[in-house]
Amino acid sequence: MFKRHLILLLSTILVSCSKPSSYDIEVPITSEVEKLIQHTSEFDKQVLSYETSGGKIHFAIGFGIANSIMVEGDKGNIIIDASDSVFEAEKIYSLFSQKNSNPIKAIIYTHNHGDHTFGTAFYVNNQDEKPQIIAHEDTDYYVQRIMGILNPIITERSNRMFGTLLSDEDLINVGIGPSLNVAKSPTGYIKPNVTFKDYLELDIAGIKIELFHAPGETNDQLFVWLPEHKALLPGDNVYKTFPNLYTIRGTTHRDVVGWVNSIDHMKNFDAEYLFPSHTKPIIGKENIEEILTIYRDAIQYIHDQTIRLMNEGLYPDQIAELIKLPEHIANSPYLYEFYGTVRWSVKSIFNGYLGWFSGNPSELDPLSRKERAIRMSKLAGGDKALLEQLYSAVENEDMQWALELSDHLITLDYFIDDVKDLRKKALIYEGSRSSNPNKRNYFLTAALELNESFEKNILIERTEELLEQISIDTLFSVLSVRFNPEKTNEELTACFNFSSGISKNIDIRNDVAVVSDIKQQECNLYIQTDEIEFKKILVGLESPISSLASGKIEIEGGSTQFLQFLSMFR
């Protein structure tokens, strides 16, 4: 419903001729947007096959965001990155198996992102001999983190950035792939069962494999070196667009210096084939050397110049205005801003070194959003005058200013329907003209969210199979941050004993929910159940009332008290 509504919105607001208005917005295909459209050919759906000195390698591109690579071995094959869904993994393997149908002996995760890991269950569930799942030792930690305390906000911002709610007509691509297809099937993440810290050497199905920890786009990133094939698989540390040194869906600080060092490490191997996890392969030593060099130099340039200007006392927004890539670097097709941007990277680097405070005294304890809006209104001559300024900004296509003015009016709750309509036009105007798909998709989705009919979706379907991969520790950490102290004035202790032998306690005190593993002598509530049953209750797959009625969960201290306890976390 809401996808169709955006198409209607675009057709009526942007190109309507039947009812001309001074606020109709024409959306030309600018030269910058045309470049983004042309960039889509980078993800033409296909399987590319290569006969290397060590054997055959097959490269699936255009199936979801991330590529998936199969290396043929002796009576068995390995997969590097399993794609973003079981749905896509099945389609990929239907083509891989036409090349070689030997069983999959191992799956290697280059890092924790779902577009590389969520298709794994297809391989695990479709053969008797289970493949090894190999990753860096921190990979599962980061998966649990995203599945856990940050899941609601990361889901919301990922939906915007990847345009998962947009129509096919409105979604051009996502910069490093055609589209995110996580929601097309239940999540197929499987925990790694082979991990390493710095380096791991393997021989699987006669394939010699070397894995190196290579922090970059993620802290758990690794790259794969196949010495007999002369092939390097860099994960997400290299792709054909400016790197995402910061992602607008939200992330911890990305170690930019570590990223440069990881690329330098990769350069030492004199690879003849480079198979990235996004965009097409690079063939030939000289090509690979040239691209790796300009890529790492661009990252270092942004880092070093940001630090230089930080040390001169400039603020993040000032630095972002000043730093541009040198022309001879910026002209590389591997550095077009189809994913990351220089300006976002600069602000992230500043924040990574110095934190959120710019250094400007006026920004340390600024006026509240409400108070600032009130004072802006007074400066404009009142709320009505501020609204007139918003109309004028939209009419003059001064859309960034229109967005900022609408922030104040929304805060003031003034003529909210008119303001939202104008804000929607500004978002569509700005988003549709952007050649950066992250910004484009984010803005167009934000416009969609202003519709009364808009409904949030669940990007990751909750299933019992997924819950088996999420640790009980992760879910108790979620309980901690979901605790609403306004729902109780009492102190109490709930003690959980699971059939697995694991014990957990939650102490409600001082307006926090304190989780511990230490067995308590005195508990207000004793809960006996198994882990999967309690997980299903927490995510809504099982009603606590039905679990109590069926005896799957046993309570000492009162069933009503237990239900009241659960209500504190909703």
C-alpha cells in the first residue's frame, strides 16, 4: 500500500499537469543521477567463472547486495559470503551447482553484515554433512549486537538507507548492489563454528586458504588469500565507489587508519585476481595494484587532512566544507560517491577522535529543540511568518533550508499538515536529485513516512530458527535497555533457571534492571523454563499466558506478578 502511495505521490507532486501549483516539483534526470543509473550495470545479475592457476572460481553478482563466491575443490567446494537471504542463496546455488555440484565443505564470512551472512541456512539445511562456518572471533559478537539492543533503530535507519520500502521505480540501486533482499525470507544466519584472532591457515577440499584479520569497514573484517589461485578476496574493504567510512544507518567509529593498513597488507600479495564482496572483480596485477593504491591513498588523504584541520581548531562542519579529494584521485571510478561521501567521512573521523562536542562553546549545552524553535519563530515574526518562510523556501527550491524550517514548525506543532506536506516536497526534491543512493533512499523513505497510511515493517523476521542463533545473554541485554522505570516503584528480584543449566537474575532497583549470572538467595519471582520458550515469549512468538497454561513455564511468586514483571519491559 505505502509503496504504491509513494509512486502516486511522486506522480502527483512532481509531474502533475492537471492541477498546476506553485509547489509542483519537476524532477529532471540530472547528469549526476544519470551516473547513478549507469552505475546499476555494475550489478548485472550473473555468475562469472574464472579458470585460475589453482582451479575454478565462480562469482555471483546482482543477487541482493553482496556478492557470493564459490571456489571449487577436490570433491567439495567452499563459499565466501552467503548473500543476504536464504531466498537469494537458493537462486545463487542453483547456478553454482550447474558449474559444480559437489557438497559445500565450508562457508567463510568476511564480516558480520547481514548481506554476507543471512543466506547461510540454505547451505546448512540442504546437505547432510554440515559445512564449517568460518569467521573472525568477533563476528558473532557484532551480529548479536545488531540483533539485540540496537535492532529497532538499526532496522528503521536501514529501511531508509537501503530503500526497502520504496517501489522498484523509485529505487535505482543501493550503491554497492541492486537492492537489499533480507526480508524476502526468514533470516538464515548461523553462528561460526571455526574462528580465529589474527591469522588462520586452512586446507579444505584441497584448497589452500589463508585468512587475515583486516579491520576496515567493520572491526571483524577479514580478507581471504588463495595462494594457489593468486586470488584475493577483500570483503568490504574495497569496492567500486568511495568507501563508507561512515554509514548513515548508524555504526560505531570505523578505524580509518586500520582500513588503510589492511589495504597495504593486501597489496603485499601481488594478486592476479581480486574478488570483492561488492561490485565486479578486478583482473590483472597492475590493475589491482593501481586500484588498491588509489583507494588507500584516498582514505589516508581524508583522514590526514581532517586531523590537520582539527588541530587548527576548525569545527566538523567547517572541515567538511573544506576537504575535497584531489582531482586526479576523485576522477577514479572507484571513488565516485555512490556509497560513502567525503563530507560524512570527515564528520565521523572528527567524532571518532574527539567525540560529539565540536569545541564551540555554544554547542556544549545548547538550547533545547523546543526553545530554539520558539526563538526562531519570534525572529521570523511569529509562527505564521515562519510558515510563510517555509512556503517561500519551497517555492524558490531552497529545499535544505525548507527542511530546517520545517524542523522548527513540527516542533511547534503549528499547522502540522501543511508543514508535513511542504517537508515531504522538500525531501522528495532533495532525495530524487541526489546521486548518492544512501541519501536518495533515506530522503525518499522519510517522505513516505509522513503519509498517514505509513506502517513500519520488520526487516528481520523473527523465527524459532533465528532465536536459536541468538544467545540468551543477548536477549537479557535487550531486557535491560527496554526496562521502563515509570511502570514500577518497587524493587524486586526475578530469578530465571533454564533447563540448559544457565541461570539469570534481574534486579529491579534504583530505576534500572540489573542483569547478573550470580544465584540469589532471595527472589521475589522464580521462573523455570527452557531458553527457546522464554526467547519466543520475549519476541512475541509465544504468549506468556499460553506458556503458563501449558506448563512450559513454571512460576513461584505468582503468575500475575510475572505478567506484571514482563510489562515493565514493553
